[in-house]
Amino acid sequence: MTLYTSNAAPTLQVLSADFEKRYGVRVNAWRASSVKVLQRAAAEKRANRWDFDAVSVSSPELEALYREKLLQETHSGWHPEMLEGTLPAHRGWAPQFINVFVQAYNTKAVDKQELPKRWADLLDPRWRGKLGVEAKAGEWYCSVLKNLGEEKGKELFRQIVARNGLSVRSGNSVLANMVVSGEVPFAVAVYSHMIEEAKQQGAPVDWFSIDPMIARSNGIGVSRRPPHPNAALLFYEYAIGDAQPLMLKMNYLSPVRKLASALRGAKVLFVDPAANSAEVERCDNAYDALIKARK
């Protein structure tokens, strides 16, 4: 079967090997960013080509694929087991894992007793020159603003940037590595699984969350016209079911309720995957304005 995916290469390798071992079905994967996967699938549809069987990308791109009528409604016995807010009502895709944006710190550079309990605590002068962010985090930023109140939240973050500055890094993995090295003592928002993996390997890092924890589902959907329909449905079931223990071993957070203990009991606010393109652009522009203000 053919899979279009944005999954990390090591993750994809582990899942493909396990799936083939279980079922004798080979996975031919084309890997790119979620946006590029969306663009390719849409272009192929316009050319009346249906090359992919299943697709595994971020939930906003899955919603776009569903709106473009590229995905079929699918039902599974795993669906009732999912965390509230992770499974769309239309069943055009299902969550495969959860990316959560957390606050991370280098334990040699930041005392645990000094960690902020609310965003306003980052106004303290002790954070000057210590804060780092990722260059493209509009969805996280707008979700935080939604919780704080948009204008109040914007003003608060403007003050934080004006007083204490921001170090901007391109990519969550780069930002996580900078926290490991201590070059960025405190990451304002970074993927938890990257910090957790580094911590398990002995790096002087840890993470926590200022409520609510902002989360985004990454999921899987089945092509509306899959070349290999049985294999496509089999992989869908596998990804949201039998593959979940493997995902946990790779430090991903599971959308299955009984496996979701790694959320540490935090209050979780999920990014709205159905936000239209205008709303996404507005969020990206607001975040760009924030990080540019540091100059």
C-alpha cells in the first residue's frame, strides 16, 4: 500500500517494519511536510490520479484533504476509545498521535523552583535573554490567546518580548537541541516528545505545562479511491490501534484514553483543525508580528 506522510523518518521506519511483519503488506511511503502532502494529493486529484491509499499528516491538513473530498468516511471499533476532542464527527480521519506544545528548560540553567506558573511570570527580569521559541508556531500562539482573551494575551506577550527578548529557532527539533545544549535555557513552546526523548537519553532537560496544555492531533485517513482498499483500511486500523504501544515507546502521546497517562493530568486545549485558511493566515501573521517585535 502507498502512504503519504509527514511522520518522522525513524517513526515511519519502525511502523512500516512492524506492519509488514504482522500482515505481510509492504508500505511504500512518500514523506514530506503536511502542507506538501496536501498539495500533492490535491494536484493528483485534479489530474484524475489516485496514487495513495492512506495519508498520515497533521490534523489541519487532514481536514483540508477531507474538504477536498480526498478522504472517505471510515468507522472503527477504536473510535469510541479516543480522547474527547481528537476525533472529528465526520469520521473522515482519526488521530494517530498527539503533539503537545509544552514549556521546556535546561535543568542546569534554570532552577525548578523558579519555573513560571502562569504566562505573566515571564515578565520577571530573571528571564531576560533566556527565552526561545520556534519560528512557525501560529497555531500554538492563537490557542493560547483564545484561552487568555485575544487582546489581553497579545499585550502580555508583547510586554514579555519587549522586556526579556526572544531567541527564534527554525524547527522544533532545533529548538529542543538548543535547550539540551543550554544555548536556549527555556523554550516557551516545543513538542514534548522531543524533550522527553532527550531526557531519557540523559540530557539535562525537563518539561512542564502552563495550563492549558496546547495540543494538536496528527492523524490518518483513507483515500476516497485507494488503489489497494483492503490494505488501506488495514493500515488505518493498525495505526490507531495495534501501533499505539509502539508510538508510546517512541515518546509520542496516544489519543487512546487508557494510554494517555503521559499527559500528566494537564488540562488540554486542542488546536481547531477545521479552522479555515483565513483564520490560519491571521494566526500566522499575529505570531510573525510578535517574534519580529523582538528586534
